[in-house]
Amino acid sequence: MSATEDGDAYSPEKEPAAKESASPIRPITMPKWGLAMEEGLLARWAVEEGAEIAAGQEIMDIETTKIANVFESPVAGVLRKRVVKEGETVPVGALLGVVAEPGTDEAEVDRFVGAFLESFKPAETGESAPTPETVDAGGRRIRRLKAGFGGTPVLMIHGFGADHTTWMFNQAELSADREVHAIDLPGHGGSEKDVGHGTVEALADAVLAYMDAAALESAHLVGHSLGGAIAVEIAARSPDRVAAVTLIAPAGFGPEIAHDFIEGFIGESRARKLRPVLEMLVADPGTITHDMVEEVLKFKRLDGALSALQAIAAANFAAGAQKASVRDRLADIRAPVHVVWGEGDRVLPAHHAKDLPASVRVTKVADAGHVPHMEKAAEVNAVIKAID
């Protein structure tokens, strides 16, 4: 669909498991990770029935079509019943387990489970969720997913080889109280595949054209990897357009880069060989799902996609090093800047965050690799919210 008008506003609903309740019995339900998520697979329970659990404790692993991730309990108490078994796929909002205060009668727990299962109805497909749309940005087709309203707008800029879905664990939460735009850069996702010179400067031009088309006079830029370098370029060049900057494992802060990742991402055409390349993105290789591998392969088969990636790599990552450097431009940015880096990043080393200007805040994320916004979404979301 081609459109230049604003998408429908969306405010994520609070999950039943997160609500305060006077009842001694509280449900744990399948979370909604991402605006388009409709179901998830419970891959592993990390706690047994009868275990005392704390709010925020990792209690299970859930797989989506994008990535696997740990699920932190929203409530504290005793896990009295595991309703869904490992390996089962259930819709968002479905009852996964039940937590109760010690001493709660077993029959009361069973009645609670029965009543929940009897009354639960999965949301209709696509219900209340925004959908991606295409915007004409200065004569170039840019796909975006827009959600929320009010507050300082947030514009999320992904990295090399990704698309707007890389923000699936961030956009839904952030858009609860602000307008959030997630775009596909030229050459990626559903956007036009012509990338011009493919440089950081050229891609920054395209993002600024999108801001004009979307009537974003100023925005909080959130950029990952290559998107981080683009965000710095925009903030230094057009300071009046930028309210704040969050940079997640940004490119352009040092010469080193995992050339094996760039070459493998572009060159591998078989799932078996592409998987270890994608595993370089994360601290825990188990978070890379079969569906994620297949999505990358499917994207690279699109007309123009592979040549676009090659052009961007040649412009920015040739000869095994980063060509673009934006580190010195940080001093030109008037807006608040916060850098977030996974301590286990194997694509762009975290030591690139050393010796930055005193005005730049830096947060290192433990047990995370190159995509901490997916691996440790809660921590990264908190950083983004705090910078406003």
C-alpha cells in the first residue's frame, strides 16, 4: 500500500499478568513482543512448579518468528501451575502459568485456571495493531511502521541488513506514551532498493527526507549499528531536527569490524552456513531462530536487495575496516547523547565506547552482543525513556 497520511494511533494494552490485583492468584500470560506478534512458542520453562519466583526473574524462554528471548516474570509468588507445556505455541494473552500466595488452596487455583481458560478469547488477527505502510520521501519509497501519539517523536533507524522489525521489543513499549516511527532504510525491507552511493551521508539524506515527509520537525533518534552512524550524521548536520540521540552499538566509532560477519551476511545463501554468521549478533546463539535465518535468506532474494547490501558494504566496510568515522562529530551535537553497547559484541567491539566526550553517557549491557535492544530490551527501553 502506498500512503503519505499518518497511520492509526496505537497504544499497547497492558498485559493481564502485569496488572495489580488484590487476588492471591495471578496469571502469567503470553506477552506481546512487537506490534505484529500474535503468538509465541514456549520453548523452555526455567522454573519448576512450587518454586518461589521474584518479579523480574527469568522464568521461561519464548520463541517468536523473529528471535527467541527470555521472559521475566511480571509478578512474585509461588509458581503453582504451569499451564502450557514446553514446545506448545499459544496466542498472545493465553495463560502460561499461575502464581499464588503461599497457602492458597489448590482447588481455588484450579477454579481460577478453569475460569480463565473458559473466558479467554484470542485477539482477532491484526486487531488494533498498526501495519507497515509506504511513504513517498523525496521521490524515494520508504516503508515505515508508525505507532503511538504525543510526546517527543522517536525515529528508530536500524543497522546493516536489518529492517524495522529489529525494534519489535522496543516500539510497542515506547509507543505507549509517544509517537514512534520505525523505518526501513533504502536497500532494506520494503523500501526502495536504490541506495545511491550507499554512504552514511547518502543514507542520512534519505532519513531526513523521510522526516520531512512525515512532518517530523524534530525527533529523538535511536540508531543501531550503521543506523547509529546515520543518527550522528543527522544530529551533527541538522541539530534543529534532533531532540535527543540514543546510539546502540553504533558504527563509525573505530576502525574495527567483524569482516566475517559482513562477508557472510552478504555471501551465504544456505541456512546451515548463514546461521553461524547471524549467531555473531548475539551473546546466546540459541536466540537465533530458524525463522530468523529464513527471513534473511528471503530478503536477499528480493530484486535489488543483494546489490544494495554490496553497495552499502563497499561504501562503509571495505577491506575489513570501517571507512566512515563519525566519532569526532559527537562534539558538534547539541542534543543529549546516550551510547548503549553490549559487552559481548562480536561485530563492533564495545571498547569503541571508550574516551568519548564527557557529555556522552555510556551504558554497557552485560550478557548482550551486537543487538542489546533485542537481547536485553527492558534495559535498553529504560535508557531510551530516560533521555527524554
